[in-house]
Amino acid sequence: MLFVPFPDGFVPPDPPPYEPGEPGLSVLRQLTHWFILQDPSYIQLTPRDRVSTGNGGFTLADGAPRSQQRVKMIFTAGSSDGIVASQDGQDRQYDFIVVGEWNATIHTDDYWVDPLTAQKYVVTGVSAANGYEVKASIKSYGPEALYG
């Protein structure tokens, strides 16, 4: 990336306020599309619904898997070996951000399992909608994470 400083004394004007629905939204959507195409991953999420157990708790019940979606996986966390202390000693966990296009369907508690490695990926949170991308936090469980 090239950085070109402003000349001395130059004050850049404030950008115009962004309003949803303006032509800028289509540009942001196109930029997200291109960003994903640079290193796409294909996932098929299985939704999970919270079902009451009757004693104040809940379990997660799998729904029908959604259609495959193209996303960008970004590795975000800590150590490359993924070792995290747990109750039973140690677990291997990896953190990711998933970026999908503006119309991607991703919800908290959705998951997928990589068919080649059996690595499990669980959606732990979804960012507020901004109209041009869907961004979610992912926790991965298993021996290794190959995305990002």
C-alpha cells in the first residue's frame, strides 16, 4: 500500500454522511464481494435452535442444513498451536472471523464440520447488520484449523 501525505496546511473535507440506500451501498457490497473472492471458503451451516429442557435449562437441537455459502475466513487468535487450558486439561481452540456477503444467512449457534478434517466450527456471535456484509465470530474445535 502506498501512503501519500497531505501537503502542509491542507485539511481534507469531511466526508458526506453515509445514508443506507445511497449508491455508496452498492460500492461497499461490491468491495465485500471482491474481498471474499480473493480467498474464498465454502461452508454449509447447520442451524441450532434452543429447546427448553423444562427445568430452566435448554439444549441445542439441529435444524436442516442451509445451502452452501461462500465466505472469507480470517484467523484471528493467539497461538498457532491453539492449546487452551480447560477443565479436563487442554483443548485445541482457534478463533476466526467469517465475512459473508450482505445477504448471507449466519446466526449465533450455527455450526459446520469440515468434511476432510472433522474440525468443528461454531458461530459464537454475529455483528450488527450494516447492509454490505455479514460478519460473525467463530470458535473452532479440533486438532488443527486450516482456514485463514
